[in-house]
Amino acid sequence: MERLLQVFKALGDETRLRIVNLLLECGELCVCDLERVLAMPQSRISRHLSYLKLCGLLRDRREGTWVLYSIAGPGPGEGGAVLRSLRGILAQSPQLTADVQALETVTAAGRCTTFGQIYPARKMKAPRRFQKLTPVKAQG
């Protein structure tokens, strides 16, 4: 029961809920892209990411000098199941929908570090919805 209360407490903050929604929709993102979309300083975003990670809702992985955050995979805790069940409800929020659209705009403008720099440099494919938005860099 304590674990479930911790999960809901983590989701009770607007900024953390916005971060979780972006990661549910996009797969994974670096802090700088969350900064751009949420218009908040890196220190504030990082603090919320740390809290979500501590609660077992997020995981991180290093790609060169970047750290990418994503929703923690299915595991023994209730957190992942709670997040997946909330996905449809989150999609109905105008603010959360606007956040995803803002990320799409940032990506289309070539200012998304995750899908514009990290993924191409590592020869990784962006999620389908962002592949068509990522500008192709001129060769040569």
C-alpha cells in the first residue's frame, strides 16, 4: 500500500504529471528537450526527474554525454501499471496535449536534441510520430 501511495503522490504534482505524459507519448527524452517544452529551468526539471526515478516510475540511460529518461518498464511495482492505465485520461487534458504538440513543434524546427541529434548520431530511429518531423540534415 505504501508503494501505491508513493506513486500517486508523485503524480499529484503538475510538473511531474506533464513529464510523465511526455515520456508516455514520446518514449524517451533528454532534460534539455523537457526544458524547452515545459519552459522551466534544468535544475527544476532534474529535481522532478530524480523524484520520479526514486519512486520507480522512470529509468534513465546514458548515450554519450546525454542522459535519456523513459517510463520504467513493467516490473514488480504498481507504478508502471498505474501509468499505462492513466494514458487515455492524460490524453484528454488540453495542457498535456499542448505539451506533446509543443514537442512536435520543437522537433520540426530542428531544436529537439533527442530526436535531432542523439538518435541520428547513434543511428537510432525516433518514434514514428517524430520521424516525419525530424529535419533531414544536408550531407556534405
